[in-house]
Amino acid sequence: MYSLDDTISAISSPLGEGGIGIVKMSGPEVPTILRTIFVPGTARSGSETPWQPLSHRLYHGYVVDPETDDTIDEVLVSYMEAPHTYTRQDVGEINCHGGIVPLRRVLELTLQRGARLAHPGEMTLRAFLSGRIDLAQAEAVLDLVRAKTEAGLRVAVDQLAGQLSREIRRIRGDLLEVLAYVEATLDFPEDEIPERDLEANLRAASVDLQELIESADRGMVYRQGIRAAIVGAPNVGKSSLLNRLLRTSRAIVTPIPGTTRDTLEETINLQGIPLILVDTAGIADSHDLVERLGIERSRQALASADLAILVLDAHRPVQREDLEIAALIGTKPALLAINKIDLPVVAEVEGLLPDARTAWISALTGEGLGQLEEAILDLVFSGEVRPSDTTLVSNPRHKQALGEALDHVRAAMETRASGLPTDLLAIDLTAAVDALGEITGETATEDLLELIFGEFCVGK
């Protein structure tokens, strides 16, 4: 299904107006297509020497339709000869002016001259299939593009450099050695095979896998962020708190209850964590149809959030609506933000959410905002907010595969300890090795590749 014999082409830069836009090609016909549609600037000056692109050079010139002789754009062209390229194939990049029309015209010309339109992620897929990167590194490319914070970027860069892959391969290699030993004892029982401490080998693999799994929750926070729903009764200051956390006036704020009629999402960088703040409509009884729809969306936002920030009005006693919203939060991780402490404080919040941290704040003046942010960090990481030097797992798929491998390793340990037949030990070891191979790609199925690379944009 995945052919490497043809030449693919795609727009690799975001569509829209910009300084430059890039059409990228990969495959054996790249030099031929470039010679057909590109006219060097020297040729316009009267040079009669045929253009022969040298690898890893940048050429100024023009893209010209060979059938009409119309100039499409003034461009810079780079040609990179295999195997020293991203895909390990011949690669060509045409740097056009960043407008939709010139980019599409140049793309159409490459398709007319023998290329086909690339599928989403097919450039990176070719890099994987050619062995330049493994599957975990390929997924890190997408994480790099989508990184929302410096911390998330560092995690993606480390994985793209192969930090996670090397750790997975080391553990998988150790398990393969154990599996080879077990299979040798099965195939040649009459031979004298030196004794090996399988219990110690399996125990070491179990510890290593457990450490990687324990890093996953933190790694996925850096990759995906934390979704925090700001909830509360009408007019308690939810939108004011959003604006204060964003350090900008994003949400409309008025003294009129019910100003917010829909959810509003914005992302901030909270010491390396992408914190997705969801401002919600005040949850209360209402006969207004539009307001009821907004309240229902608020309930949905609360249900899907990782964290709830319940905002209360410090200037009034706890209301029935406050109690009902606290009941909706239930056991979800939550913080109490007691707002309007710039006014006389009369609210008694003890027992409202017994397990929640409390921050006394003023969204108007900013007082207590640092306390609220620290409470969020403590809740997420127990104060541990910086990526450590150890390998971090940041992909849910990787965490699942590691969990499967750990389960099989532990099953093999139980088999060994119970004195059960050795062939059962080989079955679990094989399953553990295959699970780890799904992370780096050695045992990845075609369906899995389609699922992963289907998330990429066209041109990457």
C-alpha cells in the first residue's frame, strides 16, 4: 500500500497570506520535474547553459508553465539528493511568495509533470519507511509542530532525537535476550545451556517499564495540557478571572448577571504547562432559552474538564447555586477561588469541597492570583512543574503499549516463580517484545500506521 517508487508533492506551509510558501516534493522524479518547470535567473540573463541542480544548493529563478511559457512566480528552489534528505529520497522545495494562488499554481504544475498529491503525513511516513526515523520519532514530529509551551517543545525535541526510542530498544533488547535463552532451552533441552538468572532480568525490565509508565502522566500534561473549567453561579467573576489569568481583556465583563452565554476557551503557559481555560456561563435556573443552552454547555465543559475551578463570591454567603455546582463537580480535581476579597468578606466555604485547595483572590485587583496559579501547579504535579532529565513518555499510545508490556513481563515472572511450563514463559515474553515494538515501529501494523500518519497535515 505504501509505495516509495513514485514522486509526491504538497504544499508544506500553512495556506494564507505570508512572506513565503513552500511546495515540497519527494521521489525519484524530483530533478526532472524541477528542470521542466524552473528557469534559473541566469537563464533570463542570457545564459545558454542547461540548468543542472547541485544538491543542497539554493537557486533563484522563476517557475514557468512549460506549455504556455507563462511565469507563475519568482522563487527560490532547493534540490537535495538522496540519501541525505528528510525522506532519504530526492527532495525538492520551491519557496514561493506566500499566497494561495501562486502556491496552488506551482503545486498544479508539479502534479501535471508527473508527481501525485501527497497524503497527510506521507513525507514523514517515507522517512519512517526508509529507516531514517522510527515510529516514536515520527510521532514526535507532530508533537513538535503542536507544542504549546517551551516545556512541551523540549519533550518533543528529546523524543525526536531518539531519547525515548533508545530506552525502549534497550529494554526490548534485554527481553529479546531472555526470550532467545528460553527458546534455546525449549529447542535444545538435551544440550548443556549455561544457567541464567531470569528472575533478575525480568525484575529489572519490570522496574524500567514501571518508571516509564509513571512518567507518562507528567509527559502527557506537557504534550496535551490541562483543561480547566471555570464554573460558578452568575456574576461571581468567572470572566473577570479568565481575563486576569490571560493578562488581557478577552471575555466581556458587565455587572449584569448572565453576560456570558457560551463557553470561551483560551490557552495560557503556566510554567511550562499548557493550561486550557474554559470560561462558562453561570450555572443557575433560567427561563431564557439561550441562557439555558449556555448553561447546558457549561455542564458539558465541566464534565469533560481535567480540573474544575469553582468561583465563589466572597462578598455574599454561599448560595444554593454554589452548593449545586459543588455537587456537580463531585470527585473531580477542583480548586475553590473565593473572588472579590477587595470587598468585605462574608462567605463561609468550609466543607463545600472538602478535598479542594482554596485560593482567596480578587479578579479586579489581581490579589491572590499567584496563590491560585501555584495551587493549580500543586494539584497537577504536586509542585513538580519542570521536565526532569529522565525520559518522559508523552503519548497515550506509548503508555498503553508500555502497560501491556509490563503486564506480560509480570505474568512471565509469575510463570517462572510458579514453576509452570517454560513455553508459557516464552508466550508472555514474545507479547512483551511485540508491545514494545509497536512503539518504535518494528511490529506496527498497517492499520496503526494509517491511524498515526492520518493525524498529520498534508505536506509533512
